[in-house]
Amino acid sequence: MPHHTPLIATIVGGLVLAFIFGTLAHRLRMPPLIGYLVAGIAIGPFTPGFVGDADLAQELAEIGVILLMFGVGLHFSLKDLLSVKNIAIPGAVAQIAIATLLGMCLGWILGWPFGEGFLFGLALSVASTVVLLTALQERRLVETKRGRIAVGWLIVEDIAMVLALVLIPALSGILGGKGEAMSGNALLLTLGITLGKVVAFVAVMLIVGRRVIPWILERIADTGSRELFRLAVLAIALGFALGSAYVFGVSFALGAFFAGMILSESELSHRAAEESLPLRDAFSVLFFVSVGMLFDPSILVREPLLVLATVLIIVVGKSLAAWLIVRAFGHPNSTAMTISASLAQIGEFSFILATLGLSLDLLSPMARDLILGGAILSILVNPLLFSLLDRFEGGDAAPAQPGDVVQDVDLSGHVVLVGYGRVGRGIGEQLRQQGRPFVVIETQLESLDALRAQGIPALYGNAVEADLLQAAAIERASWLLVAIPEVFEAGQLIERALAANPSLQVVARAHSDAEIEHLEKHGAQRVIMGEREIARGMLDAVGQGA
């Protein structure tokens, strides 16, 4: 190679192998993220062959965390966060305490010092942002009540870890690591400054950010440049995340989440989410690759029982604690199981704590390897837990709960309209004027609320899911109008709808000849391409003028 390009080599190697192993995992009916983790192990320093730059991979993964949390914030209002504070705050604190104690017990059995056991347990107590949100998004749960509880719980964990990362170096001497033991007054001062920074961050974001962020995007939207708008979205997500970390000492993820949450109050939030989605997906993949690169598989042979004990604390101990806490607050069993499954893994903060502990001589290399091993295995097991949860709940990924918005409609000979964006809204208005009965399937709760207020049946979620098509009475419908722009998702949807109702008339939208061919191959009787219709309309205008 003529030039040493570790950044390009790490990105290309990670993405190419993630694609190969992810596709293989999908073929074997396993979640693709398992393939991404295997790709990371393959290019990590503990396996032969090409070795990627682990430090660069970690920084790239952090961008994925930022964009993911920004996207969640776009769909998660301050009202949602406050609505779950009564369970998210005490629940997260109690679960962190229980998991930390379990880790300390294992450390005590192994004869570790108090400080090492404490930091080890703390690293096992906090769930991975990427894994939790990926699981919730795949199952259409982010915007349901239990999804809001899980995300709120995650935010409380993030804040707790921010405080821990600031206080651990100050407490290092007391815990048996590097540094001098701080006096009581100095410790209280450090704690006060840290809490003050977090409060100042929240205040600035809610007071200043609420005005600045939407104003910036509205001005850019007025220019009519999609390129500038996309750039503005990325600049806001990454800029506020980095600025929050440097100025207030909070995590990148927390800064990005608040930026997205504030922007969610703007009418441009849906478009912002669409523009950030491709990069968000790509960097989320790099996160899993970076986790795999940290893992030394030999720990499984050297200390199999300790690895098993660590995994049991994460997957069983922490999950059981979360389930008991949620049930104690009076929530239904399905909510408790969803949250406990969501939290049954560890990730980003665990790696940061492990690295910090090693640098302060608070953790031994073995403790670090156990944390990483526990993270890898818990992330691998997590999708299996959700699969068991789906089976336990009767195969429905998101059965209706208070706050969930899925219910069957009682219609026949109706139109099923998938997507209620700009195109779908125009279709809906025409159907209403014609008096045609129709039901809408949409992923934006704001649109659903407006439809229901008008007495129009509306279902929340991804229309590809069989339960939603059934809820929309697809087997009794006459027409399926696919107004979403995602062609691959539309193809799957059409295929499943026709399997349930072969006499269904299907009309879809496309942006190119290749998309038209793809949708027709999956059964669409008519596919409309916007550019063609615009050209036809312009020619009609010329003809009428002549």
C-alpha cells in the first residue's frame, strides 16, 4: 500500500466484513448485529490477519451513538421524558445499585479489593444505548409507553454514569487506585460542581437551545437546498454533542439526545430524522464492529466460569432486578419483561469505565477482559431474549398496552393507506372527499393523533409486520396504496399483503425505473413515478395552452 491510511482501512475493512458476516447471519435467521460483532473480532488484534485501528474504531463508533441518540430525541419529547420520571429515576437508580452489588459480590469471592469490585459492578450495571434502541426500534416500541420508560431509564443511567466518570478519578485514592484520597469538603465540592454542570446543561438546552436549534433549521429550510439542510442536521447533532461534552462535561450521547428532543417540537423534525438516517445506520454498524475488536476470545478458554458468572449477572441478575422494580411500580408483566430484556446487556459506558479503571490502577486486566467478554456475550444473547419474549407474548412484537396504539379496525371493501407524509396526506384528503372508507398505517404518532381526532382509523407501526396488516383488515380490503418512499420495505409489504388477499388492488410510488421494476415484481399492479407524473402534467399544460 503506497500510503498508510488506518482510518480508511478501518472503515472499509469494518463495513465490508460487517456486510459479509451480517448477510450470513441474516441467512442463518440470526440478527445481523451478530455478524457485525464477528466482523469486529475478525479485524481485532486478537485474531490473525488484517488488524484495524481500535482507537479510530472507537471514535467512529461514538459518532454512531451520537446520531442514534439524536434520532431518538427527534421522536421523544420533554413531555414523554417527564411522563415516565416516576419510574425511570427510582427504577434506574435501584437497578444500578443491585447490579453493582452483584458485581462486588463476585469480586469479593475472587478476593479483589473493594475499589475493583465496586468499579467492576458499576460497569455491569449500565445498558448499551445502541443495543437497547436498536432492539426497541426493530419492534416498533420506541414511541409506546414501555418504550418511553426504557428510554427514560436509559437517560437516567447515562446521567448517573456521567457523574461516576467525574467522581471516580477524585475517589481513586480512597478506592485503592492512583491519586490522593480527597477530604470530605473537597469531595462535596467536586460533587456540587458536577451536579451544577448537569443542571446548567439542561437549563441552557431548554432555554437557549429551544430557540436556537429550530430557528437554524427553519432558516436553512427556507434556502431550498436539501444538501445544506442535511448538513445542518448533522452539524446540530454532532456540534451540540461535542459542545455539551466540552462545556458541561456530560456525555456525547446525552448532548445529542437533548438536541434531538428540542428539535422534535419543530415541524421539520420528521425531515431531519430522514436526512440523518443513512449515516446513523452506517455508524451504528461501526459501533458493533468496534465492540468486537476489543474482545479477546481467549478469555473464554482461560476463565470460562468467571465469564459465565459475569454474563449471568448482566443477563439474569440485572434483568430480574429490573423486572421486579417495574412490577413493584404496578406496571403489567409485558412492560416489565420488555424493559428487563432491553437492559440485559452492557456497552459503551462499560468500556469507558473499564478503560478508566485500568488507567487508575483500580481494575486488573482480568477484570477488564471479563467486562468486555460479558458485553460481547450479553449483546449476542440479547436478540435471543427478545425472540423468547415475542414467543411468550404470542408472536406479536408489540402487543397493545396502555399507551401503545395498535387496535383492529372493523371495515370491509376499504382502502389501506400506508404512510401519511406529504403524499399520503394528499391521498387521504381526496379519499375523505370521495367518502371512501380507509385506514392509515403510519410511524409518526403526531399524524395518528390528528387522524383519530377526525374519526379516521389509524394504526401505529411498520406495515411490513403481519399483525399490523391483519389489524388493518387487509384480507377484507379492496385497495392497498403504498405511499412510503422506502422501496425495499414497500416490496416486502406488497408481497405479504397479496399473500393475505390475492384479489387486492395495489398502487405504489417509486423514484426510478429500477424501483418500478422491483415493485411490479413483488406484485404491484400500478406504480406511479413522481417525475413522470410531473412531466405529464407539464405537457398537458402546454397542450391546453396551444
